[in-house]
Amino acid sequence: MDNKKHKVITEIFQLCVSRNNLIFDNNLVKEICKKHKFGNPFDATKIDSSDELPTSLKEEDYFIVHLGEGRHAFVRGINIGFHDFEEVKEDSIFDWKYRQSILNEFGTSEANILSVANNQRIIHDFLYEDIVANPKVYHPSRTKMSISYRIGSERIDSYNLQMEIDLTMELHGEVTVFEGKNGFPKDFAIYQIFHPFKYYSVLKKEKKLEVNLITCCYVLRKIDSGQSVLRLYNYTFEDDDDVGSIKLLKSAQYNLIRR
């Protein structure tokens, strides 16, 4: 991570501790970013993996949560806010033959990663165990909702929280939200999949949607010696009020072999 980003986060954390208020807003972020000449204030509070946390936060066991309406907070419990990717078992590693498209390896965006997994029917095999399954596909979207939930013993209340959903699929009332990433990081920020999970859970409870099951699918891609390797993880939450209730349903690795 850019060292300037570490400096920005560290200074904001120190300011919050000194004033005994761990909630801060985008105005403070912009001010500190300008001071350290960090050009993207909107990226300053985005921490996808615990490896990206500055040393100061790791030592004090704090990470950042988003509260909506341009507000954020430092919350204790890195091991609750981040989840380690499980090791894929040997019997869940597959060689997947495919005919390469000119665009498969062209892009490295999250959308491209998910497109490759979808176009090659890998998602269908992994989620539905049926490569001819025909789920409804809903492309990247943003939505807002006010939600409350727990991180450990701390209550988090967010208002008009913006959620970014990379991809959504639905089949027979089963809704799956997707997150795609390049590389094989050791862990991920749980909010990335918990927020969309909570969104659909609220809609289900309010009987606005007839949803039978809600799960989350993380898709990772790494290109090794010109060959794409995809790892897929399917999660759910046993308690839609608790970030720490994340549960792995299954995982698999697909080694793409060109025909």
C-alpha cells in the first residue's frame, strides 16, 4: 500500500483517540489527505485486507467501518472484521478446459474476473453443480440502506450506507451476491459481502422479496505463467445481525487449461 495512505490513516486515528471519539467524516479525511498529498480521499478509508492496515492500527487492534453519509469509525477487533480465506482442499481443485476468448486475459478489473468465471460456466458448476443452469444475472450496482448490526460486542448503526455489489445471481429464489478480486490475499474485509447480505436479508424480512436463501460468493483470480487460476468461496451468515457469524459453505479452485 502507498505509504502516504498509511500516514493518512494513522494521523486520523491519532486525532480520534486524542479527542476520545472514534467516529470521523470525509471532511477530516480530505483535510489529512491534502496535508500528506494523498490524491484520492475516497480510497483512504478503503481497506480490503488486513495486510493493508498501518502498523498503528494493527498494534491497537482497530480497523475502519463505514457508517454512511460520509462517516466512518475505528472499531476494535481485526480478527472479527476480517476473515481468512480457507485453504482449498485437494479434492476441490479442478482442471477446467476452455477455449480462450480474446478478452479473457485482457482486463484485470473485478468485472472482468467475474465475467470470465461466468462465461466459462465456472460459477454455474461451482454454485449449482450444473453448467447449463440458467440463473438470472444482475450486473454491478450500487444501493443504499440504513442498517444496524454487531461487530463483537459493539453495535454499529449506519445511515444511508452505500453498498457496491459486483454481481448478483438468482435461481429458484436463491440469491447470491459476488465480490471479485485479483490475486490471492490472505483475508478480506467481511463488510464487502456482509453489507449486501444484510440488504437482501432486510428485504426478505420485510417481505419485499420472496428469497429462499442468501449467500455470498468471493471469486479470486491469479495469472500464473500465463494460466488463470480461479478460487471461489461460497459464504453465508448464521446471524444477519452479527458480522462474526460468517460461515463457509464450500470452496473450490479451477485451473483454466486452454484447449
